Amino acid sequence: MTIAKNNSSRLLSFFDEFGKLSIFAVRFFKEVFKPPYEFSELLRQCYNIGIKSLLLVGVTGFIIGLVFTLQSRPTLQEFGAVSWMPSMVGISIIREIGPLVTALICAGRVGSGIGAELGSMRVTEQIDAMDVSGTNPFKYLVVTRVVAATLMLPILTIVGDALALYGSYLVEFNKDDVSLQLYFGEVFSALEFGDLIPSTIKTFFFGFAIGIVGCFKGYNCDKGTVGVGLAANEAVVYTSMLIFILDFIAVLLTDIFYE
């Protein structure tokens, strides 16, 4: 009986949280088109979210390309299909691995950072002070961060994909002395617009999810330092779960569309 009550309370808590997040997202869409527009703050957030994440995303993408090729090569060698390596790696990284890994990295770095930053501002009453002084804290703090995350994630994904493919090329060059022109020629000959467009479009949704969940958790943070830690932690957990759900929906829709 106690277990059933706990499960029902958790389910109610989940739907309550989802409802609040939906209202928060609706408010974002109302505010994003209203003047004044905080362009300077938006550019600053693009720098914080995009440029400062570039090294981490680039190094991770490069290592994924190396590891994925080294792990896949022996299997292809058994079937005499090593020549398919560029095509296989290119399609796998562009379609799925690149966008998903980049989004998860940014969920950890950006989502937790936004949650902790806005949470600490809420705890120290800086958000309340902005509201009293006549500044719209939602527009200045939330809208700029969500838009910046939505715009920057596709760019970070492209950089991560490029470095992953370059890492894969280095393995092939070391093993079979494959030229750069030949390797990338094989990669791009295997790709179609049906591979590029859906994988690019879904990164905008990943970026939006990272921004909106991080801002939601931080903006509605409970009082106290414990609340800040919980906001940062929950921002990462919720965002990661939402990214997997969005990725599943994107793959399902793409499969139906190209069936």
C-alpha cells in the first residue's frame, strides 16, 4: 500500500512538473517576440554557450571518430569491407552520434551552468531586485539563454561532426595511407539531403530543450544553497532524458517520412 502511494505521488509530481515546464515554455514564446530585445546579452550568452563549449565538443568529437573507427575496423576486415569505412562512419556520425553526443555534452556543461547561475541569482534575490527595478528578468535572463542555446547547438554539432570525421580519417590514413580527398569524397558520396536535414533540424530542438529546462530549474529554484545544487543536478537529468525522447521522435518521424 505504501509503495503504491509513493508511486502515485511520484507520478503526480512528474505531471505537475511537466505542466509547470509547459507554462514556462509558453511564457518564453510570448516574451521572445516582444520588445525590447536584449541583443548585447544574447551575444554574450552565445559566446558563453557556444565559444566556451567549442574545445570540449571538438576534443570529444575527435576522440569519438578515432575510437569508433578503431573499434569498427576489425569487424569490417573480417568481411573484406574496409572500403566501406568512410561511408559507414560518415552516415553514423552525421545522422546520430554527432548530434546526440554534442547535445549530451552541452546538457552537462550548459544545462547545469544555467541552472546553477539562475538558481544562485534566485537565492540571493537578484532576480527579485531586477523585477523591482523595472527590468524584465524573464526576458533578460531566460529568453537570451534559451535563444543562444538554440542557435549555438547546431554550430557546435557541425564542428563536432567535422572533427569526428577527421579523427576517423587519421586512423584510415595510418592504417591504409588513404588520402584526405579520397576519404571525404567517399563520405560525402554516401550522404544525402535526407541524412543532413533531419539531423540538423533536431539539433535546434536539442538546444531549445537544454536552454528551457536549465532556465526553468534555475529560475524556479528553492531557497538555500541546497536548492541551487538540486537545480543544477535536475537540469542535467531532465535535459538528458528530454534529449533522448526528442531524438526518438525525430528518428521515428524521419523513418515514416522516407519510408
